[in-house]
Amino acid sequence: MIQDKANTPAAARFGWSDLFEAWGGLAALIGLAAFCALFPATREHFLNPENIRNIIHQNAFIGIIAVGMTFVIISGGIDLSVGSMAALIGGLSILAMNQVIGLTESPVGVYPPIKYLIGANVSEGLGVVCACAVAPPIGVALGLLNGVLITKGRIAPFIVTLGGFAGYRSIILAIADGGEVRSGSFSLFEAVSSPRHGIPLPAFEFGERTLELYITWPIIVFLLIAIVGQVALSHTRFGRYVIAVGSNETAARYSAINIDRVRMVAYALIGLCTGVAAVLLASRLNSVGASNTGNLFELDAIAAVVIGGTRMSGGRGRIWGTVCGVLILGIIDNMLLLAEVSAYWQGLVKAGVILLAVLLQRSRPA
């Protein structure tokens, strides 16, 4: 007996696109890692534990932002401002730290009145704590600003965050006079994101070398945020509301879900994640370049989310899929670097991966 496909239960119509959405990110990550381990141009260095650690470390900043981006995209939104926001927050956190430390000459002409209020012997550690403390609230405030304009101003998320993309970058360019904001901490602030600091792993032999590696603080923060994000999405009321709003806004409204509040919290969440990533990134460089820090972060974060299986139309997604997407992009960059492929071709490879992910999503029945 031939069964009508239109009347077949959804569970019976589970197909390749469903498999991709559920496990595609993980399968692609495993396949790509296996290819790099076997490909002659990359196998010599790819499996080096130091190389693998560096891939995760270098992409942890994007990964933190991508966790917040997952919530926004699942709710039916988008945020193009995170790169510019990261530069602005990073610059402001360094300025706050320089004020507390008592830096008397600032690269942007800001002098520290706090020095005269609490004395010149303020420890460098207090300045670093100040930088780490001010960045997340600033991120939440900027994220809420985007959320309020979208929900209360009834402006499309693309337009609002595109404005933030230009506006936040303009503010940090004006503050830094087109240059960079340099840290007044000579060692402590940089140590926060240094690959030479973190939780030490036992020393072991790799080839003829003895490796002493650290699980760096950006990696630890990335993993913690990803775990918390997955739990929040899968096991909390807020996570269910985010999915409901992205799946069917009208049905969510009839279910007495406060749609505006859910979306504002989602944008505040991505602002929080961007603030955390911004201070870690500023620590890594010990400065913030007004024109290049955070450049194209929004595209990498969106790409990681889409590659991880989250639907651009909203309503479906997983945080662990986004983590796989972040690692896939990192491995692609590393593979091209080890194979000595020109950096100018990296964007084309990423574009192909993103288009393939979206095409596989579109093949799935609604």
C-alpha cells in the first residue's frame, strides 16, 4: 500500500535534512578533523596538542559571542553590531582600568581623576578587576538598547543592528582618535588571555618535545558559557519562550508570552556575551584597535550558528551545535594556514560552507 507523503506523520518523514539539523555540525566537525589528520599538507602539525589548543583558544572569543547570537537567531532576530560593540566595550574597559591604575598619560587624552580621590598606590590588580567588572554591564546596556529599539520602536533587527555596527565603531574611533586604546597594565591584564596562563595540564612528551600546556581562561569561559547557554535553552522557561517566539510569534502571543520581553532579554544576553568576549580580547592584545578590533566578528558568529544547525528563520537551534560550528571555522582557518593557502581565500571557503549549511536547512520541510 502506497502511503500519501502529505498525510505521513512528521516522525515517519524524518529525512536527511533532519539528520543534518540534529547531528550535521558534529559529523562535519569529526569529518573535517579526520581529513586534516590524514591530509599530507596538514597531518604533520594538526594533531599537535599545542595546535589543537591554539585553535580553541583563538576562536573562544567568537564562540562566546556566538552563544548569545544563537539565542537571538532562534528568537527570529539578528545582530550585526557585535563586532563594533566588542571594540567599543574593550576600549572602555581599558580606559576604566587605566583610570584606576593611575595612568598619567593616556593615549586618548583622558586623565585619571580617580587617582586623586583614592591615591596613587592603587594596585594593578584592582585595575584589571575593574576592567573585567565594567565590560559585561556595558554590553548588557548596549544589547538592551538594540532590543528596545527593535521591540518598542518596531524597527527591523537588521536595520537597528546595522546602525549599531556603524555607530559603535564610530564612537570608539572618536575616542581613540582613529588609533588604538593601549592598556596601562604591563603584565597582569595581558595574562588574563595569555596562552601561557590558565589551568596547567600535566607535561607530556610529543615527538621529541616536552609540552607544557594550559587550558586558558578564554577556553574555560567559553565552555562555561556554552554549558550554561545549553541548559538555559533546553531546560528553562526562558529557553522554551525563545523557541516559541521564533517558531510562531502569533501562537506565542496567544499563549500569553511577553514577546517583547523575551526578545529584549535575548539581545541583552548577546550584549552580555559580547562584553565578556570584549574584555578577554582586549586582554589578549593588551590594547584595542579602533578600526580593526572585532572586525567581521558578527559574520563569523552568524556563520558558526548557522553551521551548527540553527535555522536562520528562527525556532530551532542548539548551543552545542554552535560550539561545533565555531570549531569547524577554526579548523578551516588552521587547515588553510598549515596548507599555506593564501589568507585571501579563507573568506571564499567560509562562504561555501555557510551556503551549503543554509541549502541543507532549506531542504527540510517546515
